[in-house]
Amino acid sequence: MLKVLEKESKNNLLNYHLQPSLLNVFIFKDGDRFCAKCIELDLITEMDTSQGALQAIVEMIKEYTQDYMARIDIFSKSPNRYHHLPYIERIAKCKDEWEILEQIEVKYGHI
């Protein structure tokens, strides 16, 4: 019976629903600093470490989403922000930082 439970457990993991990434975040090393840029939302941060840059861009995405939703009538009609709406709507559904991270594909490079 234990083997059946293990197999069912493994099958449950295999059946886990994964969504394709929504946002691309590029982390570039620039000298001693690291920049994180979210292409789709036109956001950028700069920190001392790559992990710090990623953490900062996730926080910025979260804050931008809250700001966008608070002023959706303005931003959704703005020529430089209206195209952010589909991304914002999906990020706004995230319950925590982990769910935001699930929406991001991170790529690394150098400037």
C-alpha cells in the first residue's frame, strides 16, 4: 500500500498545472552592479547583487500593479501604459510573492 501512495503522490506532482511565464526579467551585470529589467512593464532596478535585483524588481512589479489597479481608468487609456493591462490583470490575481515569481522568466546576461 505504501508504494501505491508514493506512486499516487508522484502522479499528483506530474499533474501539477504550470502556466507559461507571463513576464520576462533580464538581469544584467554592469561592473559591480546588477540591473533587473522587466521588458513588458518597462520597469528597471539596480542593486548590488543579482538576487537583490530580482527581489527589487518583484517588489516593483507588485507596487506598480497596485498603483495601476488604483488608477486603472487613467492608465488603461494612456498611450504608454494601456498595453500593460493584460499583464497587470494577471499579476493582480497573485496572492503572494511566490505566485508573482511563477509569472516571471528570468534571463541573465552582461552589459
